[in-house]
Amino acid sequence: MKKNILLLLLLIAFVSCKKETSEASGNSNPEIAQTVKPNDLGEKIFNGKGMCYSCHKTDQKVIGPSLKEIAKIYKEKGASITDFLTEKSKPIVDPSQYSVMKTNFAITKNLPEEELKALETYILSFSK
Ligand code: HEC
């Protein structure tokens, strides 16, 4: 019986402790609390040094297919965007325009694995 009360006290202490820390992080500066998620990194590269945005828009074909279309087809086929971007797999979205996309491999082939994966996560996030 005594043991049970002790356990209960421990539990209460634990729960109130947890509440305190979550409250603390809620009050803290969001800029410090924020960590870079793969999706954010992908977006950063897509709109930054990858310069992908100049040919790909979210839901409209411009020079290249829209991100929604790419995401849909890659999800359907279970294909790897990372493989495509490192020239390990063939185009499956619009092979007739492949030569235009190919010029970007000079950039993507030199990206670290982590950034390629982030790009893939970012693009796939458009398939809902
Ligand atoms: C100069 C314009 C241009 C730029 C810049 C560009 N793309 Fe593309 N992209 C295309 C075209 C055109 C296609 C359609 C041809 C194809 O499917 O291979 C395409 C297709 C793709 C596909 C589908 C490949 C498939 O299987 O058919 C992916 C994924 C892709 N681009 C990712 C990217 C990423 C990531 C970047 C930035 C690093 C990028 N693109 C930059 C023009 C571009």
C-alpha cells in the first residue's frame, strides 16, 4: 500500500514536471526553439541554390511539370526522386522533355545525400 502511494506521488511529480517544460518551451523564442525539418531544408534548396523554382511551380506546368504532378507519379510508382536527380534512374514524368531537365544534374549530382533526400521529401509533400 505504501509503495502504491509512492508510485502515485512519483507519477504526479512526473506529470507536473512535463507540463512545466512544455509551458516553458511555449513561452520561449520560437526562432530558437525551431529546428530545421527536412521539408524546410528541401524548400530552401528548391527555391535557393537548386534554382528548381525557375521551371517548376506547385500546381501548374511551366517549363517543367508541376510539383503536384511529379509527386503524384513518383508516389504511384514508388520511384525515387533521389535516384532520378543523381541520374541513376530514367525520367517517368515527361521523358520527351528530359534533355531540359538533364542540365540540372550538374547541380543535383553535387548535392549531399541529406539535401537530395530533403528535396525529395519536399516534392513528395505536394501529393495529397
Ligand atoms: C531549366 C528548367 C528546369 C529546372 C531549373 C529544373 N527542372 Fe526539373 N524538369 C524540367 C523539365 C522540362 C522536366 C520534364 C522532363 C522529365 O520528366 O525529365 C523536369 C522534370 C523533373 C522531375 C521529374 C523527372 C521524371 O521522372 O520525369 C523531377 C523530380 C524534377 N524535374 C526535379 C527538379 C529539381 C529538384 C530541380 C532543382 C534542383 C529541377 N527539377 C530543376 C525542367 C527543369
